[in-house]
Amino acid sequence: MGKILNVGVVGLGRIGRNHLSELAAIPDKFKIVAGADHDPKRLNELCPKELENAAKYASLEAMLKHPGLDMVTVATRHPDHVPMAIRIIPAGKIAVVEKPTATSVAEFDSMLKVAKKYPHRLFLRHNRRFEPAFVKVRELIGSGLIGDVQYIKLYRSVGYCRRNDWMTMPEFYGGLLTNWGPHLIDQALQLLESPVKSVWADIRRVISIGAGDDLYKIILKAENGRLADIEVSGANALPGREMEIIGSRGTIIYENGKLSARYVEPGIKFKKLKPHPENPPLQYGNFDEQLYFVNSEFELPKIFWTVLWKHLYDEAVNGIPSPIKLEEGREVVRVTEEAFKFCGLDPASFIRR
């Protein structure tokens, strides 16, 4: 058995509990030894079961003194993420930062500066990189099944909800873009396979109780010509198609938990044809060429959220680079910042420290 990392989690809300359950599922690599939260209830009557035999602290500073602590995962309110990571890393611990990983590029760079002094101690929890459907879509694109990819649509409806917690408040860097944006922006950047050339955005509040947004659309154009259309709604009472990838030979869609594609039969080569200037037949189409299509459904790979932690462990302990690069995390923050700027917004100016 290899080294087991002793872990503490700061922030014991919904996301912190996800961290705990995922880490507890890999006992050969991680041991949960501590938890910290400013709310006494979360340390007592609302304490997660994974912390039953762990030390409990009222602050990060107190937890950092825990004997033998190797790693801290940050699952607190958004403006705390970078300041906490900057304290964790020089203390000799590994820092795992929940999304959004920073509230601005400048803030991310301040964290990156510290991380460069202490290699292999900063990790970003871009866990949606390992969604089974997303992983399979990347595989299908790479196989050339649908030809040259042109258009990528990523969509999520988080339900019709007049949400009223702190995540809807700009002073805590709240809103749907900062909450769900990092997930789909990260996926889009991977599918674009090229640097982003331009960012267009529309960010609005529809039904949220807080002043933060609950409906947004971002369009990214890459240097290779690919277009990514990202849309997330907390004001849509109906679900939608989560992924649609259009290529020169077909289309891949992911909807209602099913991944399918319709594409030109792989053996068919397009003829070299010219357009006709004369009046066309009354029927619509191209009668100089007959195309045959294949309709396929694909089984999703069995991937669990624990895979992110295994990659983290491999880099921290064995020196095997994680697939989630710090520079990729920075680009997610940059695109988010550019989207806000496009709409004349500066969320960092509202943040309460």
C-alpha cells in the first residue's frame, strides 16, 4: 500500500459534504482526519458522518495545526477560495480549490504565484471534466466520426427556482455564471481544442431572489474557427438537450441521459460538385449525390467522481501530471471575467471580504 494522505475539509456545506463522501470512497489513498467550519451546528448536530471520528475546528487556521495533516480541500464561500489556498500551500499542505477557483484573473495569478514556489501543492476541482457523457463525446470527436467539428452547444437547466441563498448574492461572487459557469466553460475549452479568440455574453437575472444572475449565454469563438455556445438557466421550467456537436459529417447529441449520433456513412466520400445556377427541381435537396446515414446510440463509460481525486493523488504522491492543468483553470477564470466585462459588469467590485 502506498502513502495515505491525511485530509481536512474546510467548509461543511453541500459541496464540502461531496468532497467528504468522494474522499471516503478511496480509503487506500486518503484518510479524513479533520473538518472545519465557522458554523458550530455543522461541527455538531449537522456534522457529516465522514467526520464522526475526525477532529473538528472552528477555523482553517486552527485546522492547519492538526498533526500530520497533508491536504486541505476548500469548499467555502467563493471569495474565500484563493485567500485560503494562499495560506494552505506555504503551510506545507496540498490545497484543493473548489470552483469558482478565483473571482478574477488577478486573484488567480496571486494564487498561481504561490503555487509555483511549491510545485504539486495546488489542485483545481474541475470535476465535470470527468462526466461520462463528456468523456465519450471527446472520444467520438477524436475518432473523426462526425468530421470537422464546427459548432458546440452545451446547455444545462438547473430547474425553475427562485433561489434565495448566499449563492445568489454578488457580494459573495454569487450567481449562476460563477456557480455553473466553470463547469461548462471548462468543458467548452476542451472541446474547442484551440485558444479562444472572442467572447460574447448575455447575463441576466429573471426570477432569482438575490441580485445575481440566473440565466446566461456565452458564445466562444476559437482561433481554429470552432464555435462554443454555452447556456445555463435557473428560470427554465423544462429540461433541454445538454450537448449538441455539429460536424461536417454529422451530429452528436446528449439528451435525457442518452448519447446518440447521426452521421454520413464512414465509407462515403463527398463528390466534387459545383452549384447549378438554373432553377432547381421543385423538390428540395441535391440530386447529384446520394448520401446514406448511420444512426447510433452509445453506451456511457462507467466513471465515478473519485477519478479526480485519484489523478490528484497520482501527481501529489507519484509525480504523474494531473489532466487538469493550472493554466486551464486560469483560462476558465479569464473567460468568465471577459463574459462579465462584455455585459458591463464587474462582480469583483461587489465582493464582501
